[in-house]
Amino acid sequence: MKTKTYGWLGRVLALTTAFALLLGFGLAQNTTILGVELPADAVPYDEQVLRVPCDNTRNENTFDFPVGVYTRFDCIEELFQDTLVDLDKDFNVIPASAESWSVAEDGRTWTFKLHEGLVWSDGTPLTAYDYEATFQLTASPEMAWDFAWFYSFIGEGGIENWGEIIAGELPVEELGVRAIDDLTLEVVTKGVFPPLPGVMNFAHVMQKKALEEHGPFYNNDPATSVSSGPYVLVEFDPGNRIVVEANPMYRGYRPPNLKRIEGIYMSPATYFAAFQNGEIDRVPYERLTPADFAIIESDPVLSANYLRHFGDFRTDYLLFDTFNPPFDDLNVRKAFAMAVDRESIVANVFGGEIKAMPAHSMLMPGYPSSDTEGALAGFQRFDCDAARQHLADAGYPGGDGFPAQEMWLRAEAPAMAAVYQASAASIAQCLDIDIQVSNKDNKVYMDALNAKPTQLELGAVSYGMDFLDPANLLGIWVSTGRHSWQNDEFDRIVAEASNLVGNPVLRDQMFRDAERILVDDVGGVFIAHRWQGDLWQPYVLGDTLREPDATGISGKHWSVDELWSDLYIRADQ
């Protein structure tokens, strides 16, 4: 087991110990640049290199979550910054840059205390003013942040003044995120919102100084990039290669074992072959085809190193513009919901239960307040006869007169595009209507989805949790959220449940009641809950990766950033 050393004093002691070993014994322990001792079976530190594939088909323009969530260079994850909080493998909120947090008696004013001694890779102290500047950037109308909706639904309308600032009605200085001093950040919400600390898992910080000197894309150039996280950018050749190396100035909670991570651009269609050839060390589940899974399941080494997990409890679904014909008619929506053969799609397109389970609701079984008993399954079951009757009741018997539809996808890879194409085909065949599928650029799709009024009549998309609370995955369906569906009773229940304190049983039942409304009123058509996972080379180890959580599930858990301090390369490759 490796030893983690934190802070200035611990770092000095670790480096002094390593230096003493060199002088006294002529042989140093295998330690990292930060003085962390590697496990006994690790390769030498200079060989601690992880190679990951990067998608050469993505439209990417930033490394930073606060600049573009859907346009990030996502193969090298958020390694340049630590967030305020992190999650452990059981999805508990744990300290990251913030050592503690508390809420005032009003239930709206949260105070986050930063660890002392945190610094950027250029030696500049990391302070609460960096977080203040980052939040102001994301709220700026000029920035037009593609994740701006996220902070609008917490606390009965979001962070204080969030909506007004996005709309250009107030200056960013009025935002309810304020640095009180270097180590104290205050976050004020419009209403009571108990899950707020978990939301701060997305509080990726950018440097105030770099923003002022170089603008929001400063991390795209190694010459101007600065990091508060465990790695720094040392090479960036867009479309070819990204290289990050361990940050020698890092003072945070997750000092890295790996010396370097290399991102190699390639076609997603070649990921599995590159893995088999030993060119890369990991393939995420969404880049594995059913044929790939068949090979994995038949090979004992590959199957032992495909680590399946809940991930972010992701659900694939169809969405509508329910404010305009034809989807303003509940019978049309019910017809679509009952025309999707989920079981067949999971078995034959996803590639079986290793990848997904049929979905009849938004919350994946295992998520808080989810329908583990199957009480909601009947509302969105596959029943072609019932689907045809609903379409006839809407005035389109046998599909006659139903307008041709174009189902938009959000820059989906071939494997997931096939799932949505199969869903469209199931509906079209059952209802005898015409549905074309169009895979759009990510920005084009999101701009259309987020437009008010929406420009997306029929779409397919997936969504996973941002924090482990029903207020999140049900909250995206409220009328002020991302979808063009409104149900006043649903809105009321979700708002009241989200702010309820002191009665967890009632809160749970309220969320269950709200999801029943969502499923019955067909705010969306739910297709599948994804089992997520990754295929790893057997020599990539680490307790956070390989040891199971409290439910017996191992693997790279969603948003558990501490993983990156735990991974290492074993010597007997």
C-alpha cells in the first residue's frame, strides 16, 4: 500500500527521506516526484505512463469544464483542476479543495473553507477569488456557457441572481458566489437546497490571473496553461496528441502515482483493435461494439478486466417538443412509448445485460427513489397493439396523416447511434410512420435543445447524474429545465421534495410520485439504463479501480477523481 503525503511539511519530509536514502544506502525507494512511495510491484517511476485514446471525430475546443462542458477534450479528464468536493466510491461527498463546509440557519448560505497551502502550477496561491472569478465566468451572458442551465434549478431557482445575470439583467458581480477572504467561499441559493455540497463536485476552478491575462482558453496552450490539479499540460497537438505530466507544485488531496498520461487521437472504431495491440490502456464502454463484447466475454483475461459499474446511472431516452403538434397530444406520446421494443434493443443492439437493462422510467434501479419493484413498468411497456390504438385515438389510424419525423442524435458514436436507430425503427414499424435519424454535431444539437422555444421536435439523448439525489435526474424535467415538457403537479412535487429537510421517508415518496407523473404523462420515452464500464489492461492497478464498493461493484466510478492518485502501472506486464 502506498503512502500519501499532504501539504508543505509532509512534502518536505517525504522528499528529505528519499534524499537520505540516496545518500545513506545508494538506492532510493521507487517514489514519485511528490515523494509518494509506489507499490512494490510498480514499474520504475519513469515508466509510469498511462495511454488513453482520444476521439478524432469530436468537435472540441477547451480543456475546461467552466468554458464548455460538451466541447471539452474529454479523453484527458479534469486533471488540471481540483473541485471543491469529490466523491468516494460509495458516492459520499468528501473534501477536495475545500476542507469543510457548513450552512447557515437560513438553509441558503453555504460556507466552504479551502485548505491552506494550495497553489497553482506557476506558484500562485489558489484562493477563493479564483472560484469567484470562475463562477462569474460561467454566469456571464457573453460566455454563453453550454451548461448554464445546471445552476438554475437548485434552491428554487438556482444560485442567487444566476438567472438574472445569464439574462443580462444584473452584472456578474451580483452573483451569489463570493470570496469572503482567500480561504473562504460563500455560495447563496435562492431557496433551501440540502444536496448543494454534492453539486460542488462540478466546481472546477480556473485561475483568476490567467483569465484576466489570457482569456478563457488559456489552458489550450502549454505556454499559458496553469493547473491546480495533479497534472500539467506539457504537449498539445490538436487532433494528434495530448500529454500531461505530474504537477511538481501540486499540494492537493490526490497526489498522482503516474508520471505521465498520453492521449492519442484515433478513430473510435479502432479503439478496441488498438487496445488488443497494446497501444492504449483503456477503452470506455461506449466505444465497444456488440462484436467487441462478444470477444471480451469469451476471453477470460479480457472479461476479468472489463470492470462494469453504475457509472453515473445513465438513462437513454427520447424527448419531444410537447408544446406543439404532434407531440402536444398525450396519445401520440403514449403511442411512441409503447412502440419501443426495449428488451430486443438491449439484447440485440446494446449487446446484452453486460451493457444495459430495459428502462421504463428515468431513475435507474439502485439510484435513490428509483422504482426497484417495477411499479412503473406498465406505463411504458412494449405493446404494439396498444400503441396503434393510442395513435388512432390521436387521429392517425394506421399512421395515416402522421407527419414524417426527423429524430436528432447528439454526436453519437456508432454503437450508441445504433441503439437510437433501432428505437426509431421499432416505432416506425409498429406505427407505420416515417422516422429518419440524423446524427448532429454536438453544438448544433445542444443549441437546438436549449433554445427557448426549443428547435428540437424529436430527439434522442442520454443523461446521467450530476449528484446523487433525485432532485438532479428528476430536476432536469421541471418546466424550467432542459426539456420542452410541462406538468404543474410534477413541478410542484419536485420543488417541495428538493427543499424538504428532516423527513427522508416523505421526501423519498414525493420523488416516487413525481416520477410516476413523468412516466405516465410521457415527458420522455425511456429506452435503457446503461451499465457503464471500462476495459483496462491487466497491468493498470489501483485500489480505487480494482477494489469493490459497498455494493460489490469495482471499476472507474463516476466522478471519483481520487482515482487519478491511485492508478499505477504494474511491473509484470
